[in-house]
Amino acid sequence: MELERCTRCIMPDTRPGEWRQKIPKFNKDGVCQACLNHDANDNVNWDARNLILSNLCDDHRDISGKYDCLIPVSGGKDSHYLVYKIKSMGMHPLLVNISDPFTHTRAGEDNLHNISKYFNCDLIQFRISEDVFRRSVKVGMEHYGEPLIFVEAAIYTVPIQIAINYGIKLMIHGENPGFEYGTDIYDSMTSINHIKRIFKTSGPTLWDQHGFRTNELNPVTPPQDWENKIYPIFMSYYDRWDGILHRDVAKRCGYRDLTHEWKREGNVEDYDQIDTIGWIMDLWMKYPKFGFARATDILCRWIRDGLIDRESALTIADSTDPVLDQRVLDDFLDFTGYTDRELWNIIDHWYNRDLFENVNGMWTPKWSI
């Protein structure tokens, strides 16, 4: 068996996502939608888009210096770039971080401190109850093969709650994942529809059926009529999304990567998704379900940006995607309380039998590069 892959990058046809507009995963030439959208961005008048953003900031700017926008941040390279961009336009953002109780890297802790200090911005850190977080991780892992779906909803819900409480109308999100990564053919200046989809699939209705109490669902329960009280935008609509540029700008602003802290197995870079350790289990879980993981995601972006050729990327992905970093595994086990046997039995359940076969207790791909 062979995975059908994009003829330009290496994204396989198992790529998950809510495929909208009933678009095919590949066009007649075998090119995926993410690559086609990347090409479309070459023809965008980005100066005109930046002018629209400038006018939008003019409409919301508070000349007295009060908070005039809110930016949800992780402290990562993209967060640094968003704050850099918005501050350069004379805005006064309030930063909001949704923390998690996995072990945090030293770089992650330093970066979150730095983004507030360097840009002289107030930052609110929201920490979900550890008991609720642990139970949600286990429900997500066992029932959906996605341990972090609760916090992924909270990442959108909590900043909305805070924005409304502070009377802030404008909210700045990063990239439009549907357009940038190929499950949507149309870009969008507002993130409202994206947030609605998150709430529909990961909001309180999902968790109510798993026995979570009403008061435990506050972090994933959006305020009533929220879409008429805030205006959330995707920065990637106004300013072309470029992870390498963001990394380089962030480093000039004091951002630190993992170069001197942790060489992560199963990864091809040391500057993205570096904040917490056990979190990476959620990224790796794509491998048993879909036959690829984080390495493929990053390598596809590098191919589109001309940083690596397709054949080299295929070879790297083949040896890297299957690897679950031992430190990630240990941190996930420590937090959830699973034994090794319990966790691997859960993971075994999620291996896609169309893609893998179990040979002597080990899951072996049915495809070859």
C-alpha cells in the first residue's frame, strides 16, 4: 500500500480536518490545497491588505492608552511576531495566555516572561483546574485520540470572556489554519466562523456528555452572543504568514528556542511548539491515526518556502514521524497517571488498520516511501 501524497509537498491524503466547500484533497495534478493556497498568496497585494489592517487599527485605537485589542499568546515565535506587528501600529494590546499543567520548558517560561517585558504589555495568565485538565486529557485520549481538545476550546473561549469583560472589541489571532494548511479554499479576514466550528465540536455540549459539571465547563463555555460583542481577525489575512520570518523577528526581540535545552526526538526543528513537554503527545497522535505527524507538517511548509526538496523531506519524514520522544512520553505519563501498559493499550486502539499492521506486537506501516 502507498499513501497518496501531494506531488509538490509530501502531505498524504489522510490529512485530517473539516474539509469545507467539498474541495478535493488534491487537484487534477495531484497538488494539495495547502500548496495551491500558498501559490494564491503570491498574487495577493499585501501592501493593500496591510493598509486595511492599518485602517482597522485606526478604528479601534484608544489614544488614551487603554487596552484597545486583545492577543491570545503562547509566548512562541508567532505570538512574539503578532505583538511586534500590533505594537508597531501604535496599538495597546492586552495579552492573554492559557497555561497548562504539563512540565514547562525553561525556554517556554522565559519566552512568556519576555513577551510581556520586551513589549511592555500587561499579560493575564489563565490556568485551568489541574483536576479538570487531567480528566479532560484522559477523556480526549481515550474517546477521541486527541488529548487536548478541551484546552484547544479554552484557548478561544477564555480570551473572548476576558475581552468582553474588559470591553475590548478587537481580537488578534494568528494564522487561518483552514486556509494555510489546506482544508479551506477561501481565506477570511475574520476568525468568527473558525471559532464557531471549535465551539461546535469541542464546546460544553461535548464535555457535558462525559460527566463534567457546569462549573467545570466555564473555560469552554462562550459568552452568549459573543460574535456580536467582539471582532476577531486572522493576522494571516492582512500580513503574509511566514514562520521563518516570525522566528527571526522573535529572536531579535529576545525569543529563545530549544537549541541549548532539549534535542527533541520526532521533530525536525527546535523553535516551534516548544512551551510544554507533555503537550507534544497531542501532536504525535496524528501518526497512528493518519500515518504522519509533526515532522511532515513542518517539512511541507519548508518545501513550499523552498527550504528543502521533496525527496529529502520524504526521507526525513519517514524516519522521524514514527518517533515519540521519551521525555514527552514520561511527562504525559506522570501527569495523567497512566501506566506504560495502559497508555500503549489506548494508543494501540487508535492505530489505523488500513495504514498499519501489527507484527510481533509492533505496528508496521503498510506503505513505503
